[in-house]
Amino acid sequence: MPAKAAEVEADGQAVRVSSPDRVIYPATDATPEVTKLQVVEYYLSVADGIMRALRDRPVALERWTSGVHEGIQLATGRGDKSDAFYSKRVPKGAPPYVETTRVAFPSGRPADEVCVTNLATVAWCAQMGTIVFHPWPTRSSDNDHPDELRIDLDPQPGTTFGDAVRVAGVARELLKELGITGYPKTSGNRGVHIYVRIDPRWDFVDVRHAAIGFGRELEKRDEGVTTKWWKEERGERIFVDFNQNSRDRTIASAYSLRPLPGAPVSTPMTWDELAGLTSPAAYHLFSVPERMADGDPWATIDDVAHSIEPLIDLYEQSGEGEANYPPDYPKMPGEPPRVQPSKKVASHWNEQGERVE
């Protein structure tokens, strides 16, 4: 018979966990199986770190309601039918302790998203099948001006996690030259993320330009780096995914689980620790809570908020102008044509990147 519902306590709030014995992650050669209750308990065990990553932010939920099993695909568009999907709006039936905040999508449509203000909300989201938390880079008091710059180092085919670590080292030196403190973490897969707390004085366009400028400077310093948006142009290099700083584009938070075998975690690192890391495989649901006993490497991330003016200067000095936005965005000012370079016929496009009929 299925186990009765369990109950956990978070911030003095009782949170009911239905189907606690449901297997979310099957066993692997390196890790035992993981149940739904264990997922909830994991997030409670890294309370300090997950709350630092999510507190007072709009959060989209990546929900794997049947678990991370072979054959289950993540639905990425409207109308897709799957047991794994994104909840960008607060799920129905949310308890009173789950707060919300209003956001605007690139289309201009508004929505109320979960706003994490307490640990009970994290536990409830996990009870609702959330594996990955995707916070916005804003605080709920102003969801139009990010307080976080995100540098996503994404390995392309033919490159490795080790290549991402090497490029992260170059990024560290560039940030140091600019007087900016960055905080690295594993992506939980093959990549590396670097976060920078910034003054919330710039809008999403400016912050995205800062990421583009930073990426273009990295290209100059390491031939194994690219900011090319079109995959056919990237080659075997580490892609700096600047569009992760666009409105409504999010990255798995620090301490988020990832939907991969073995329940890996997007794990904060010290710079020295990352530099010596050859594989992120050892950082998973069973091992990461032990790290918290020695403190969070990101404990000081909120101490200083930086200006992005030096990065915007890099963008302007590059002389390359605007880069492509994600395909679901409305056409943006100055954006290049949205057509693969190999399929582009120059005479079909004007200088504004608009198709000439």
C-alpha cells in the first residue's frame, strides 16, 4: 500500500508531503534512489543557502511530478503534454504562507509568480514536484531592475567541464581587474555559472549588454570562448550565454537539484575549489548538505552591490553592436536579423535587421 502522507516542519510551519515514498530519482551506481520526501528534506537541510538564493525573488518552478525517469521529457512550450513542466504562475491551491509577486513577460503580459519569503514555501514547492528553482534576478519590490548579473559558461559539443573551469579562471581575473567580486557555482551538469550582485539601477537591456560586453572581452582573452548566438558559428568553444540576463530568462538557483541521474546539485564553490575541480559529479543530494556544516561559500554575496558601468563600457567599446535575442522575444531595437547566417541573403535585410519583402 502507498505510504500515508508525511509532514515536515519549516520555519514553524507544518507542510504536508503526499506520496512521500514516490521514487523521484532512481538509484545509480554511485547513489541510492531518492524519494519525494528526501527531496523535501534535502531543501530543508540546505535552508541557509537556498533561502539566500531565492529570498524575495519571483521564482519559476521546474516540476517533475512523476520523477526523473527515462522517457519523461520537460515540456517547453504551450500545449506540450508531459509529467515535467514549468510553472511560471503560482500553482492553484497554494497555502496562505506562499506569497506572490507580479512580473511582466517580454510580451507585456503580467503574471503572479511564487515569491519565496520563507522556508515553508520552498518545502511546499518541493512537495508540488519542484526539482529546480528558477529565480528571477530581481527582488519583488522592483521586478524591472535586476540586482544580479549572471554569467553562464555553457560548454558546446567537443568541449568539457574542464574547459568551462578554465574559462571561469579567465573570467575571475577579468572581474578582479574591474574591481568586481564574482561568485562561482557548478551548473549541476557540465557548465559553470558566475553571479555578481549589482546595484538595481539598470534595466534588463542594460544588464544584458553588460553580459555581452563581458563575454566579448573574454573572447579576446581566450580563443576557446564565443558569444556567437547561432550554434553553427560557435564551434568547439565555451559559449557565454548572455541571453540568460534577458527578462524572464532564468538559471537553476544555487543549491537547486537538477533533473539528471544521481540527483546532482548546482553547487556554490570557492574560486580555489572550482579551479581544482575536474568533475562536478561528487556534488549531489546526499553530499551537498555536509558542505553546509562548514558554511556557504556564497555567505557574503549580498555584502557588496557593484556598478555595471565598466561592463557596459566593454559592450560599447567592442563596436559590435546588439546581439540576437531569444526567438520568442518581440523584435528588439538594433537586433541583427533572426536568420541563421548560413541561410541569410544579404539583399533580403535592411540595416535595422528587418526583412525586405
